[in-house]
Amino acid sequence: MKRRAKITFDRQNCIGAAVCAAIAPKFWKMVDDGKATLVSGRNNPQIKRFELVVEVSEEDIKLLEDSARSCPVQVIEVMEVK
């Protein structure tokens, strides 16, 4: 069963630990400046964060939640949306 999730990412405060990319490479990748980027995420200048709303499997939602919990600077938030 698919679930709809909203991911927000404060890239400015990312320290490039790469834990998110190691846990969920489908959603996170490391780029040339040494920071992570949210694959297909869009910058929302109003909240100064990248956002992505996506339908994901139970397995993917667990990976996303694990990547958020594992981030040493807590710049990732994953929430279910209806």
C-alpha cells in the first residue's frame, strides 16, 4: 500500500555527513559542494527549505524516517500527508 509523505530539508544547515544518502539513496544524493540534496525536491524560499511530496511504499517511508532520525543535525523532516 502506498502512503503519501512530505519531506522537508534544510539544506543550508546540512553538514554533509551523508548518512541520509547511505540509508535512502533513492531520495538523497551527495553533490559537489559536499552536502546532500533531496532528489526531485524543490526549493521553497518562503520556508527556506527544500520540499517533496511523494507517494511511497511502506519500505520507502521507513527508509525516509530512518534517514531523518539518523541525521546528526536534524535537518530532515518526514511527515505523512492525507
